[in-house]
Amino acid sequence: MDIFAAAPQPLLLKKVLKQENNFIIRSMVVVYGYGKEPMVLLTNKRVQKKAEVLSILKAYIIRWRIEEMFRVQKQEFDLENVWVRTLRSLKRMFLLVSIMISL
């Protein structure tokens, strides 16, 4: 199932040019339809077409799902209190937790 097939409509695009902490904000994308309040995304990409807006929205949603996965792993399995000594051990631990979540 394509989660983007039912992308919210309409999409409103506003152009801005502002620099904050060495990050140039070139576009502000305001998305209506994902909740009561509009979603505001800032990007350094130049956005001129609806396809570009949807591309930014897709990237944000994919990134958000990854962030949520790590949040759930940390909170539900109390991983904040787990100490590992190597990166290899950390990768193994997250792999095992991911497998447990998928079961």
C-alpha cells in the first residue's frame, strides 16, 4: 500500500529567503490535511512545482517514521539504560529489538 497515494490536498507553497545558523531557508512548505493544524516544513531546496513539494513531504514522512521507530525501541525496551561497549554490539542490539518488534 502506498501511503502517499492519498497525499493531503491542497498544498500551499510560500517562498522565503532567510539565513539561520548557516542554514539558508529557501522555501517554506505548508501542508494542510494531516491534522487540525497545518504542517510547516522548512527546506533549503528551491521549490517551484507540486512534484517537488510532494518529494519534500515524502522525505519528511519517511524520516519521521524512522525517528518514531527509534523512539519506540528506546522507550519500550528501556534502551536508555543499556550500555554496550562497541558499535558492533549496538548494531546487534538494535537488530534484535527490531526483530522482536516485527514479530
